[in-house]
Amino acid sequence: MTEPDFLTATRAAYDTSAALYAETIPERFHADPLNHAMISAFAELVRAAGDGPVADVGCGPGHVTAHLRSLGVTAFGVDLSPEMVALARGAHPGLRFEVGLMDALEVEDASLAGVLANYSIIHTPPERLPATLAEFHRVLVPGGHLLLAFQGYDDPTELAEAFDHKVSLAYRYSPDRVAELLLTAGLTEVARLVIAPGEDPLRGFPQAHLLARRTA
């Protein structure tokens, strides 16, 4: 099967920028408490449900996977970019990282307690987002949790708007419309955090964090 062009372009872009990304993004993540506030709640919910495995999809250099592990979660990372996975393995040798696709995860049905997609659905074209959410539903146990973070689009009548991301073409998504797609996929919104545009010094976009649960 021929690989979609957006996957080829995204992989190449992140392979090329992996070293620079690893030097800058983890530091920004740890320095911004609002942008990882929901991860603590996500981790607590996973632990309360029995602490099953969690996939950090689009894990990049592994900083969020490691943060989840520091919160007591059994997490592993998956990324499209082999260069990113190599850097993650080097930086966090005690954790598991693998090359893979977020819409075709190599795990059994209903085998994960949680899925985290931290700013990784942004390179998914809008027409492919429902299939990606369906894949997250497939791998989650009933009652398992999904946490999405993405640049927000504040027009509720449209799902997404493309923007010129520094690494590769990306989309900012409407939180309301994503919540509707989650519900269609069998995932019920539990909570959301939307960070005001003025708090993002680089883009001026709202930052959306949606926490959902697979319907039991």
C-alpha cells in the first residue's frame, strides 16, 4: 500500500529537525505548567483504574513519556520518526520507544489504560482524524482515558484550519468539533482546558487539552 504523502513529509521533516527539537522542546514543556497541567490528572486517573500501560503517541524525544513515568504511570512511546525514537532511546534508556503510526498502533484491542497524544494529532489532516480517534478507541480498555493536546481553532463552525508549523504542515482544531468526533468514536469528554492565546508567545493560538474516556 502506498504511504500517504502527509506521512512521508512529516517523517522527513521530523527526522531532519530531531536534534534541534530535542534541544528545545523538552525544556519548554517542563517550564510551562499550564501546558502539562492535564497530564497530572490523566496520570492519576490511569493509576486509580489499576495502572495499565499507556501509549504516548507522537512521543518525539521522549520527554513526555519520561514525565508520565515520573508520575507513576507505565508508559511507552511511539513516533513516526526513526530519528526521534533513536534520540528518545538514548535519553531515556530505561523506557520503551518504538517507531509506529498513531492510526495503526501495534497493540491488541482493549489493551491500554490510556493514550496520550500531546500535540501529535496536529499533523493529521482533518479528513483522517475520525479514523485516528477510532484507533484510540480500539486500543483503550473500557473506561480507559485519552488525553489530546493541540493548537485550538476558535471558529466553532469548522473543524480545523491549516497553519505553517515550523516543522511540517499542521492543523489547529476546534475543541468543540473534536469533542463531537470523540463522542462519535465512543469516547466521552471528561474535562477540557483551553489556554488563552496570549499565553502562547510563539503563535498566539489557544492551546486545547481534551480529556476523554472510552465508554464502558
